[in-house]
Amino acid sequence: MKVSIDADRCQGHGRCFNMAPDIFGFDDLGNGYVLGDGVLTSETLDRARLAQANCPEHAIAIEE
């Protein structure tokens, strides 16, 4: 599984990196991005799904 963020949809609310700072980071404008290659493990999948569910812009996608 792999997680990604649609940069065009992200508005920088910060919920993703507040919930999963080991998966998501933020740039100088406060917009989120995926750290590393975005591949999720069994340990990070639940946090990525939580961030996805709480993103008000629906900018986070998880590919199975």
C-alpha cells in the first residue's frame, strides 16, 4: 500500500502531519507532503487511514 497527497487539493490544515508525523511532513507554506516513498507498513497504515479520514480537503489517497 502507498499513500499520496494531492498538492492541488491540500490547503495546509495540518491534520495529516499532526496525526502521523512519521508519514507526513509540511513545506514552507504549511502544505502537507508524504515523507519518503509513501509505502505503508502494517504499523503505519492505521495512522495513514486516520489522517485520510480527517483531511477536510480529501487530499490524501491510499492505493492498495
